[in-house]
Amino acid sequence: MESGKFCSKRIYELCRERNLSVNKLCKLCGVTQSSVENIITGRSKNPTVGTIIKICNGLGITVNDFFNSYDSNKFSEIRKVTIEMESLLTAEEVKEIVNCLVRMDEKKYKRVIEKLEMQLEIRR
């Protein structure tokens, strides 16, 4: 599943679970209504990590919680690597890496995850 579709479904699910309108979500998150609507409707194919972080903060969840909801190998692998990287990198560096991983095609993504896991194993 591409990142835009995933984020659209996840935001919709979180709003439904919390009985929130898009307008109320935007007020909680400090994100413009047009930005959130563009994600939900699919006009925004690749939402930025910054926007997703603002949405997570407004909802009181972590980025890991956001991506952990679906049974998706890609997102669970990103979550695993992200947790391990947090102790080695700054928050900004982790954010940039996650942003890149989410947007990669599957073949390239799998190679990068393997390399990251090898580097993390070496540093332990």
C-alpha cells in the first residue's frame, strides 16, 4: 500500500475511533483543514512526516502507534528500525529517514532496511 493511501485510511480510522470531525482534528493538530482533507481524499499522495507528526501529537499518539495499526510488513519493519535508530540519531534524522523509507518502492526499500539493520547490529 502506498504511503498516501495508508495515511488516508489511518487518519480516517483515528477520527472515527475518537468521534472527531476533520475540522476538530485540524484544531487539535494545528494542521490546516485543506491539508488533512487532501490526505484523506487522496489528493496528497505523499503526506510529509511533519504533518503526520503534528496529527499524532494532536491525537496524543506516537508515530509508531500511527504506523503500527495496520498489519503491513513495510510499516512494521519501518517501526522496528525506527525504534532502534532513536537511540543513535537525532529526532530530525530519524524523521528524514522514515520519510524516505515510506516513499520508496518495495525493492529499493527492502535493500535499505537490510542495510540499516546490518548497521544497527554492528553498533550494538
